[in-house]
Amino acid sequence: MRERDESFDGAFVCAVRTTGIFCRPGCGAKAPRRENVEFYADSAGALRAGFRPCKRCRPLDLAGETPEWVRAAFDLVERSPGRVRSFDLRRAGIHPARAARWFKERFGMTFQSFQRARRVSRAVGPLANGSGVTNAAGESGFESESGFREAFERLFGAPPSRLAPDARPIVVDWIATELGPMLAAARDEGLCFLEFVDRRALASQIAILQRRIPGPIVPGEHGHLASVRRELEQYFAGRLQRFTTPVHAPGTEFQERVWSALREIPYGSTCSYADLARRIGDPTAVRAVASANGRNRIAIVVPCHRVIGSNGALVGYAGGVWRKQKLLELEARR
């Protein structure tokens, strides 16, 4: 990458955390510092992690020329402070079904999933890296600070401003994993949120979090976030079987019983919803257990992915059934 060796085009892409951009190995841009770099096998991995393609070296063209209408769709997402809807695509001459099919075939994600990942990365990434609001807006591809503030407030329900000294914030940060980027949140009591950013119900889960734990959400650093980032790296490397980062997940009394029982399911094993209901001493509450499982706001650490159907089927998972399968395969291998 430092030698700009074009013969390695197609072998990997280079993503730079400080700019949020990913490039071909042969890109002519100035080489970044090594500690700011992440490498991905392909453009799909970099997109899932929330990075956007370099306009100079066009890494999306590695497997053939990217159609102009796809570039136009990317531009719509980068320029828009909110969600690009079907009528926005049609107005730009892009058929929504065609966009959905192309993104799914090329990157393994829908166009809407790509948008969700981009909105979260634009809202959180630059601010978490220490940029002011004005700089964060520019780094995120927004033409105006007001557009950036609007996108941030739509997702988090509060502006990206400094807090009063006596405020108790919920600190959020972006964590890259091999199954895609995750949004993590913590307060002094513990980790209170951990979800994949392309989850459909991400915004509603954040709204529930704010009802349960009142306080403004602010990007930044926190000891519990640093702890869970290290533990996730160890978990995906197969070196960690039980998380020790403190968890703060207030819910109803019933939900908290279910979530506590989830943490007792051994690494590498599974149980059914009926099994879980019996474990909490309420064997007839299978439906309620399934509902509480689906409302878990702390993925992986509170391992709701270990709950399967009574027939062994991998029933629904908020992060996608394919992720559930990958997590169970990872634990089974170890």
C-alpha cells in the first residue's frame, strides 16, 4: 500500500479511520499512519464497516466498471442528511428494486442496510475521533453543519453538542468487527448498548435506551467501551469465552430475569425458548421469553444468539440469521 503497488488491486482494500474512506492498494493519495489503517479483503467488507469509497481511486470499480446509476445512488446517500427513499431514487432515474438487487448481489447487503451503516458512521465516527461539529460535518461528507446536525438528531434524538458539567451522558462509539460495525454505548454503571448498525430497529432500540436511561447521547471514549472493544477482538479471535465488561441493562423485572439467564448459557452451547422459560422458573412463558430475548439491547455480550427453536432451527435474530449462524459456528469451532 505504501509503495502504491497496483499489481495488488483486487487483493485487498485499505480503510483509513481518520477519514472514513477506503482505497485500492495503488491509490495515489498520501499514505496514512499505520495505526489509523484497517485492511479488508474486498470493498464489501469496508462498506459493512461503515467506510465510503475513495473518489480518487474508485475501489468499487475493482471487479469491473461501476454503473453510473450506482455512483449516483452513492452520491444521493452522501449528500442527504436523512434517509434516501424510493421516490428519491426514482426522481434520480434509479429504480428502487434495481438498487436493492445490485447492492445485495455485489455487497451482500440491501441498499437500506448500506444507508443505515453510512448514517451511523457519519454521525459517530468523526466526533468520536475528536473532531468538532464543524469539522465532523465536513469529514462526513455533509455540505453543511446544519445537515450533519439534522442527521445526528434524527438518529440520537439530541444534538451533537457539549454537555453541561453536571450532565450524565451516555457515551457512544463505533466498533468494527468481522461481522460488521457495531454501535456501543456505556455509562459509568456499565455497557448499556451494543448492536450491529444495519439492524432495522436500531433507531427504536436507541429510543428505548433513552427512556430506560435518561441522558444525552454523546460520541466519545469510555473505559467500558474500551473494555468491550478489546474483549470483542479476543472473542472473534477465539481467545475469550466469557465477557467481563460490566453490563447496565435496565428493563422490566421479567426482561431482566431473561437477560440474566441468557448470560448463563455456556459458550459453545444453545438452548430453546422453552428451556430458557424453565430456567427462569416460568415454563409457560415461552412467548414472553421470546419477546424479551428479541428486546435484548446488548448483542453478543448478552448472548441471545444462543437461543434457537425447539426443532433446532435458527429462528430470527435482530442482527440477521446469517450472523447468528456465524457466531454459533465460531463458538462451536473453539
